Amino acid sequence: MLYRDAPTVEVSTLIEGATVDQVWDLVTDITLPTRAAGELESTEWVGDPGVAVGARFRGTNTAEHLGTWVGECEITEVDPGRRWVWQ
């Protein structure tokens, strides 16, 4: 696969026993992935916090052989309670 092919990731799963709002709050919590083992160390909103088209957030990553780097994402699509997309 090549970068110019615009690779994407999409995941769907059924979560029983939770409301749509509860799941949406988890899915859109930009700090949640920092609680899992991995290279993502911290996240923060850039400007006004919240899931909205045009909003930005930043993640700081660290890997032993690569050092530390920062990536900034912009939210490009939001369908509340169903889907949000960032680049």
C-alpha cells in the first residue's frame, strides 16, 4: 500500500449495555489512547476543545529508537453519535 492511495482505518463493533452517548464520550476522548501501552504519551486540544469540524488536537509520541515527536490532527467530519474523522 502506498501513502498516495490514502489508506484509512475504519472499525465497527457492537457494545452492549452502554448508551450511544456513553460510547460516543469514550470514542471521542482524545486522552483515552494515552492510557494504553504504546508510544502515544499525551494529547491536548489546540484552541477550543471539542469534537467539531476544524478543531485540532496534538499528540506527543515517544519511541526508544525514534525519539519524541508531535503530530497535530484536524477534525474533518463529524456525525454526532456515529462517526468522527480526523487527518
